[in-house]
Amino acid sequence: MSKKEIALWLVLADFVALTAFAVYSEGLVGFVPAALGFASGSTWGAQIIVDFLLAVTVALGWVVADARARGLAWWPFVALTLTLGSIGLLSYLIFRERAAASRPVELRGAAHA
């Protein structure tokens, strides 16, 4: 396991723990009041939602293109991201690292060409 993969696992584990704590503390739909804060006139609430949607759209576009270029399945990670947010994106990065490490050395550079 590479240092990069270990770092990604640590970030994923920490984020899953934070998400689990948030669900435990405030419930499964506890994010709704914060996410919909713009309904009460908060322009920052609207900005955060739009920013998140733009970032996820760009990230998912990259995941699909990158996975196709590498011959990897992309749809499970899109589904994970649409349901669990960054957990799906981090999972793809780990999957991508593991797939790259299992390729023969002469093929590793070909995926980036």
C-alpha cells in the first residue's frame, strides 16, 4: 500500500467518522435546516449549496472521464457520491490507486498518456 493510498484511507476514515458523529448527534436529516438556511433569507446558505453542487458536478465529470480512460467502472462511485457525498469521491480515489498499483509497470504510464 502506497503512502498516497494510506493518506486517502485516513482522510476517508476521518470523514466517515465525522459523518457518523453528525448523524448520531443531529439525526439522518439534521443537515436539512443548515442546507436550506437560504430559505429564511440567508444568501450564504444559497451560496454554500450552489458551491457544493458545482464542485460535485465537476468532480463527478472528472471521475467518469478518468475511470473511462483507465477502463474502470465509474457508476458505483457516481451512485456513492450522489448518496453519500465526498465518501464516494474519496472511495474512487482509493479504488483508482489500488487499480494503478495492480497494473504491470509498463502499463502504468500508458493510462496517463
